Amino acid sequence: MHPAIRERRQGLEALRARSVIATVELYEMIGRPAPAPGPLYKAVTKGNAWHIIEIATGKTKGFCFSHKAAMVFVDAMEAGAATKRGVLQ
């Protein structure tokens, strides 16, 4: 990997870690529990298909032709995201 890209990634990782620490400190200061993170994906019907959409970006990540299959797909995507974040549910 190019050194400039590596430095940028390390800087972004440090900023992300600091933002998590600052959020925890903020909720400790006001004496309230931190809010639980919301869902990352949602299923939306479009025509005869259910599109699985990433909420943060609005991009379609996949589609299914039944509601049940779409819900299984959403659950799988959420579980995959949780393992990447290190949060197993």
C-alpha cells in the first residue's frame, strides 16, 4: 500500500477512535446511557422486488423477490456489519 494512503487510513482510524471515546465521555458526563446504534440496512419494495438499501449511503446492496427472503438478507447484512465492527449480537 502506498505510504500516503497508509498514513491517511491511520489518521482516520485515530479520529474514529477519538470520536467514540468522546461520545462515551459525553454520556458519562450527563449521566445517561449511550443510545443503541440503529439499523444499517432496510428493505424497500420497488415494483415486484424488495431492494436492500444501506441507510447511510442510500445505495442498493441487493434485492429479493419475497419479503421473507429480504428480511433474511437484511439480517445477514446486519450480522456481517456487526462482526466487522467487532460487535456480535
